[in-house]
Amino acid sequence: MSKTSKAERKAFDAIDDAESAAKKARRVAKTLPGKSAKKLREVAAEAVDDVDVSKKAVRKHPRKVAKKAQRAEERVRKATRAAVAKAEKKARLRAEAERAAAEAAKAAEDAKTRAAEAKALKKAAAKAERAAAKAEQEALEADRVLEVELTSTETVTVPTAPPRAAGASRGASGRVGPAAAPAAREPEAAQPVVEEAAAAEVAAVEEVPAAPAPKPRTPRTRAPRAAKPASKPAASAAASTPSDLDSLTVAQLRERARGAGRTGYSRLTKAELITLLS
């Protein structure tokens, strides 16, 4: 039995390395997708075929067999690395695509949520505008109703009857005289003037001579009222002095203006009413 040379041992080692690389490639192919796995198994099978040589061929051409085995091993290892890199790239791209799809789905969901919120805000704003318009309309209606009520109150209100002055409200016929009402509403500052006017009216009535006895078929004559015209200017003058009008309220001044037959007094101030009645 001859000894194995160094070149032969190197050739056998190269064959073993090529077969080991082919076996590893077949294991890796089981984890790869179908097309890549098939291609890698074919490369591994070719490498095994290349190193399938007899011992006689190794002893005869050891260097040639070693080089062929090394090339087969390198080809298998290169194909394995390429297949693994391709598979990792595909997995990475698939993961990125899935992540991008998830982000897109999340963005779409967020956009949908924001659109729903914007729609709700728009609806709430429209509802608030309608409520504001309705409130404004109700306020305008309330103002009109209040204005109508105030106008009707100013038009329909009847002034209360003033207290009767003693001795100044009755004439010769026993009825209340026209100068008694305004004189009774005067403040205490105008009472002396009113009392003097009333006393003058009473004195004038007392001085009227008694009516003569009725003659047969002669119509009855009434007693003359000579003092009443003189009493009216006095009462009117007493009621129209600015000092007396200053002590009255706006409502009393408006009643005085209504009694005097004035117009356009409902919106005047107190100073304007005093000027109107002076």
C-alpha cells in the first residue's frame, strides 16, 4: 500500500469541504422561499457532482481535483450567501411594507377621526349659530312687545283724581270747579297761592246777589259766575312755575303735559318736560 502524498491529502480535504458546503446549502434551502431554495439546491447538487471523483483520479491528478473541489465549494458558499441575503432583503422589504401599511392604516384612521371631529365641530357651530339667531330674534320680539306695552301704557293710563281743596272746589252751583284739580296736586310751596285763589273765588261767589223771586211765567235765571274766569289763570300760573315743576316726577310731568293737550312728550326728559310746560 502506497503512502498518500501531500497533494492528495489537500485534494481530499477540498472534496470534504465542498461536500460540507453543499450539505449546509441544502439545510439553508429549507428556510428559503420556493424559487430561491430550488436554485440553491441545484447549485449544491452540481458541487457534489463536481467533487464525486474516484481515488484513482485523485492520485492521478490531485492538484486538478483539489482546484475543482475548491471552485465547487466557493460556488456553493457564494450561492448560499446570495440566497440568504436575498431572503433577508425580501423579509426586510416585506417588514417595511407591512410597517408602512400599518402606518398608512393608522394615518387613515386618524384622518377619519379628524374628519369626524371636524364634521361634529361644524355641526355644533351651525347649531350654535341657529341658537344665536333664534335668541336674537326672541330678544327683538321681546323688545317690540315691551315697546308696544310701554306705548299702550303711556296712551291709556288715566291720571288719578287729585284731592279736593276745601272751599275752592265748589262754585255757585255746588259742582267741582275746573281750577280745583290742578291746584290740589301742587306741592306745599304753591299752597299759599292756591289758597288765595280759592279764597278769592269763594268771596266772589258770596258777593253774587241773590236771584230775584220768580215772576209768573218768567224763566228762572242762574247766578252769574264772575269770579271763576279770574281763578283759572291764577291756578294755571301757579301750576306752571318752573320751581313747582322741578319738584314733580317725570310721570307727573307727563300727566300734566297730557292734561294740557301737549304731544310728543313720551320720550322727553324731565328738563325738556319742564321747558314744554313752562
